[in-house]
Amino acid sequence: MKIFYSEAHRKHFPAFEVFDGGKRVPYLENPDRMDQILKAIHKTTWAEINEPNDFGLDPILAVHDKEYINFLTSCWSEWLDSDPEIASTPEASVFLPATFALRRKTRPTKSLHGRAGYYMMDLSACIVAGTYQAALASANCALTAAEFISHSNSAASSFALCRPPGHHAGKDYAGGYCFINNASVAANWLSSKGKVVILDIDYHAGNGTQDIFYERNDVLTISIHGDPDYEYPHYIGFADETGAGIGLGFHKNFPLPSGTNDEKYLSTIDEALNMIKKFAPNYLVLSTGMDTFDGDPLGKFKVTHNGFAEIGTRIASLGLPTAVIMEGGYANQALGDNIVTLLEQLK
Ligand SMILES: [Zn+2]
């Protein structure tokens, strides 16, 4: 299996993040996640790791707002310019706003913090010096994985080992450790070549992906996740959100209860796969989070290692060219074995 991976993710390693209640904790979406996955990948005989190609900004700007991308490009240097004290110890700082824009009543303002609260949805998408470069390289991994399956005429799969992840980033906002929506950029690129489905199996609702394709009927989006009634991102991902305009009926959320086990999860996967078969896509983009794992510090599901093998087997039975895009997963010790087990079914 072709795996696309860039070391550029190491440039993005914020010193901390802020949890509910203002608690400062080490950044959970850390480079060690990739090291654990690479360690597990290196033990296999079938993995071929490649650098991604550089697609330039056009396929990213086809999904994301230009002013938002401009903000990501410059906010770190603007932040350092704004305060000599921060500039003297940049490694101790992360760039975050303290005020967030309430959507649909607001506009971005000229000030750095006015733009920050507008283009960021929470306190987890900490920005440091290398964040934008890491996010671009991550998007290129997804695009290269998409390009690979578009050239293949059989049910080939590829794996984009993306970091930072992408599915919480919307057209014009960062959030949930995500800056550029890698899966959406890849799916939008593929959509000029055929019908695409994005199946999001990360534990958290793929709010950014939902927002980006909500009014489109050429890309079916499906997300299986912890019910937003109790889980992040809280305000989106409900069952009655099914698309709008010509996109009505082309989005599906499966919000599941806390404690969801293999049996419940797999029966939901089967429902999703039936929807996909009816849509008859040419390509599958699989937003793959491993935080459904029993023991993940950010999840409340009970999916097991064997459960991931079965999820992979059932998805592989679609027989579709599949670009697997790495999203979340924070039980670092188990992360490598879990993703490799899933990939083994799709290789
Ligand atoms: Zn997640």
C-alpha cells in the first residue's frame, strides 16, 4: 500500500492546549502519534512510504476561504510582532484568541484578535511558527493519496498519514486540532473525476466536512460519531441535519451513545455502507480517526482492536478505490497497531 507522509508535521507542536475550565494541558495532538503509527507501519511487509507531491494552493482554495488561508499564513508572525515579550520566548507561547465570533451575526475585523476569534472555533487549534507549513504538507499528503487512487482503475487504496488532522476545519475556520480540511480538499479534487463519498469514522462529528459539502449533491458525506448532545463539537452532528438545497439528502449523521461497543458500531457501519452502495460513488475518502478506541483519552466509545479489523473488512467489501485520511486518535500506545489493523483489510 502507498502511504504518503511528510516530516513537516513536526513543525506544528504547540507547547500546550486549554481544556474546559481553563486547564492548561500538554498538546494531545502531538508528533508522537505519528511516531507510533510509523513504528507499527515499519513492522509490516506491505507498506511503501512516500513524500507527498506539492499541489500548490489552488485545490485548497477550492475548498477554503482565501482570507482564512491568508490568516493562517500570517497570524503567527503578526502575533510575535505585536508583543516583544512573546517574541523573546516564542516556544513558550501559542497563538489563540480569547473571544470567539458568534456565526452569522459577525464579520472578521481588521485587528489580529478580531480575525482570530472569527477564523477559529475553539482553543484546541493552537498556532505556532510551523503550523501553516505542517498543515499544507498534510493537505498535500491527502491530495497525493487521492491522485494515486484516481490513476488506478481497480479498487486500490492509499493512506495519507496526515498531521495535523482536518475534519473539524470548515471553509473559513480552524478548530479541533484542524486547520486545512485534508479529506475535503482530497474529495473535492476527486469530484472532478467522479462521484465521491466521504465516510468519517473519527469519534467526533466531522463538522468541517459537513459544512463544506452541505449544499452539494456530488459528494455524499456521512459521519458516525459521539452524539453532540454530550460530545465535542457540541453544536453540530445531529441526526436531523441532512443537507440543504440541492444537497438535501446527501449528508448523514449517525450520533451514537456513550459506551458504543463493537456490535453497535458495526451495525451502524453496515447502515452507512448501504447508503454508500445506493449512491454508487466512484471513490471513497475515509476520514479515519482511531479515537473510537476503548481507552482513548478523548473518546467514550468501546471499539476494540478486533473491531477495527472488522470495520476495515466491511469497508473493503465496497470494492471502491479508497483514500484513507488520518484524523484523530490519542491513545498513542495503541494507535499504530489499531490503524495498521484497519489498513491491512484495505491494502
Ligand atoms: Zn476525533
